[in-house]
Amino acid sequence: YHFGRGEDWSRAMQYSRLAGDQCSHSFANAEAIEHYARAIDAAARVPLAAPGAVGDLHANRGGVLSIIGRHQEAIDDYAHALDYARSGNDRTRECQFLLGLSFAQFNAHQIEAMLDTSERSGALAQELGEVAIQASGTIASALARGICDGATPEIIEQAEEAVRLAETLTDQRLLAQTTVTLGQLLQWHGEFARALGHLHK
């Protein structure tokens, strides 16, 4: 607040982002949105602000907006984040922001748009060797398709591929998320013994 009042926009941007991150991690969502908004406003006044850093601000705020059900605003923020990533030719951030956008679209029940976005994210993740993003996008896509079309064998294979990708990493949270989703899909398909095995794991 004081850096903003003193028109030290670079530090206002930096510290507002840090405050937003801390509030977000503490589930103080309304406060996080205010801090990210202040950081975005400050960024607009910073000469030559790094596009990636500004994109991160929009993506971070988009994630919080999605959590509290302000879905269209979240989608708009991710669209801005993508614009910044592309303007900076930052393909890794573009991949991350596409994944975030796909989750925002899923929460907004825009399933067709979500499937298209997650496919683009997955293709780019595979090209860049971003295995965690590829696994997250693959499992999200399988879940969305399972909700729409039922848990077909093809969709279960897609979920199994996501688990295989997650198993190559050290991220236990991602492995848990993919394994649980595979278990849910198997349950919907009526394969209860296999479903329980994955859910217990």
C-alpha cells in the first residue's frame, strides 16, 4: 500500500504479489484477489515489466477467482495470462496457463472448451517435456470425458496413462490425484475391485 502511495510501482508490484501469494496459501481468497489486483495495477505502471511476471499475476488471481466460483472472471484472467506468455514467447508459461485455463473452464462447466484447451496444453507439454503438466492435463481431460460420456475403456486407458506419467516424477500429490481419479473412473465403469485397489493406494 505504501509503495503504491509513494509511486514506487516496481516494489508495489513485488510486495502486492507476495501478499497475494500468502493470502492465497492461507485461503484468504478475498484478500488475495485484492492484493493481486493491486499488483496488476502497479505492473501497468512499471516501465518494461516482464511479460511473464505480469502473466503470473493474472494466472494467480484467476486460480483464486475459480476457487470462489467467479468463473468467467477466472477465464478472462487466464486469457490475459496467455497473452502475456505469448508476447514474451514463453512457451513453458503458455503451457502452464493453458492447463490453468482448462481447470477454470471445467469449474465453469464449459466441458467442450476445457477438452480443447487441455488437449492443446497436453500437446505443448509433450513437446516441451513438461511431464507434470502433461499428466495433469491428461487426467483432467479423462475426468471431463468420463463425466460427459461415461467411463469407457478408452477413457480409462487415458487415465492410466496419466498415472504412468505421474509415476515417473517425485510429486506424490500429483500421483495421488491421478490415482484417485483413475479409481473413480474404474468405479463408474463397474470395476469395483480395481477401483478399490487404486483408491487404497
